[in-house]
Amino acid sequence: MHGITSTLLLATGLIAGVAAQQGHGSDTTDMGPVAFMWPEDRAWNAADDNVGPCGSKEFAGKRTDFPLVGGSIALNIADPAEDVVVRMSFKNNPTSQSDFVDVISHIDDIVEGHQCYPIPASKIPRDAEEGTLATIQLEYWAQEAGKKKESFFACADVRFVPASKMTTAVPCFNVTSEEFATQEEVVLKNGGKTSGAGKVAAGLFLAAAGTVVAAMF
Ligand SMILES: *[C@@H]1O[C@H](CO)[C@@H](O)[C@H](O)[C@H]1NC(C)=O
């Protein structure tokens, strides 16, 4: 009873939780249009999030263990964004844009929901080892209500570990708010069963939940 059921509930709760959170949009005070869901980003502050390289006055402090091979970043997307670039710095405390190199050079458009992107292994320096420090930078363009389009920054500070030593489950899945809403509607209408037109969206939702569950073992 304990294992699978509680894990499924946890996964579903996780998705429901983040979906509820992203309903706020970027005009609230807890996140910009896009934020890291994993690894954890530096404290967010509306006054700083258009200032590079990290959109935060904080320095690298708290670090998340990040696998040397097969690492991904998971994003919370509250408002549509474009021209997304992911960069990494292998300095202990990067302070300038020139400290970073591109690891995912261009993602055109992203919509409300969640996206998870693998970091190509070729972008991690060969001499990186357990304990090597790095900072992952996210830069993107978005338009907040009543403002012109601006570029935004966020950083997540990590410490490399061998993949075999990872102890946390990475919430890595892709689902848009629209797919999530369709699934909720279908479940409510059918008293818990899914059928008909909702099947495709429900499948996507379950695939997303499945990915989270799989990542937990
Ligand atoms: C999510 O979508 C991106 C872009 O299409 C893709 O690169 C990535 O592998 C997908 N992630 C998952 C977990 O399916």
C-alpha cells in the first residue's frame, strides 16, 4: 500500500501544487515570469530580476547537488517567454556575464506550465569532478502587464556529484497549463475516470506524473 500509492499521490500533488502556483502569473511577489523549479534558484526579488548576470543581489550560497552526467533543469513558467538561453559558469562566485558559457543556446517560445531540459554532457568540463562548483544561469525575454518586453535573469547554484550519489528526485516533466486544465476537467466530469476527447491530454498528464514517479526510484 505504502510504496506506489503514496508515490503517485506525491507526484500528482506535486503537479497540482505547481499548477496552482503558476496560476498567480508574474504580477505577484514570489516569482518572475519564469523560475527554476529545480535546481533551487537564488532568492527572487522583482527589483533585481532584470539585472544580469543572476537577477538577484544574493551571492552563491545554498547549493543543490547536480549530477556530473545526465543533469537537467526544470522550469516553472508562469507567463509566456521567448529567446531562452541557459548558461553555466564554473567559477565559485560568478559576477559578470563573461563568466558564463552557453549550454543550451536558444529556445524560441515557452508557454505556461513546466519544461525540463537536459544539459548536454559535452558542455560539462572534462575536469569537473565531485565537489566542483557551478552556477546555472537562465536568461529569457518576457513582457509583464503594462510594461515593455524585457530580459530577465535567474541563477541556480550547484555542486557536482556522480549521478550514482544523487539522493533527490528531480521533478523533470513537460506539461502546459492547458493540458493540465483539460485533465482536471475530464477527471471531474467523469467522476475520476478519463474518456473521450480528454484522453490525449490525460495521457500527457499521466506521462508527466509517470516521469516524476520513475525519477523517484
Ligand atoms: C521537454 O521538452 C524539451 C523541448 O522539446 C525537450 O528537449 C526535453 O527533452 C523534454 N523533457 C522531457 C522530460 O520530456
